[in-house]
Amino acid sequence: METIQLTIDESLLAEVQQATTALHMTPSDFMRVALERALEQREIIAKERRDAEGYAKHPQSLEEIEEWESEQDWE
């Protein structure tokens, strides 16, 4: 097993510390689980990133947005 060094914001560290206490986990165990879950989600993350890049390059026109507006039911 390898040991790594990680730099994170203080606010994120505080959240991790709260979570590890609540879950009765060590910070290392928590980080290991978080990394495993992120790796499981990498395909979804990659698709979301591609979608965001596509919309940034080719934003929807007002006509495209209006076309689907009637499908939204906010009742």
C-alpha cells in the first residue's frame, strides 16, 4: 500500500473530519472509499464534462429551449 500526501481547502478538511467522526471511520478509510466511488463514477463524470463542453461551444438557441418548454409541468 502506498502513502500519499494531499492538499485540500480547510473547509473541505473540516467536512471530511465531521464525516469521519459521524461514520466512525479514519480519514484514510474515508478517502479510500471516496476515491473508489469517484472511479466508479468516472464514465458519468466524463459524459457530463463532454456535455458541458458541447453546450459551451454550441449553446442552445432560444427556439430550441422554447420547443421543450411546453413539456415541463411545474404544477
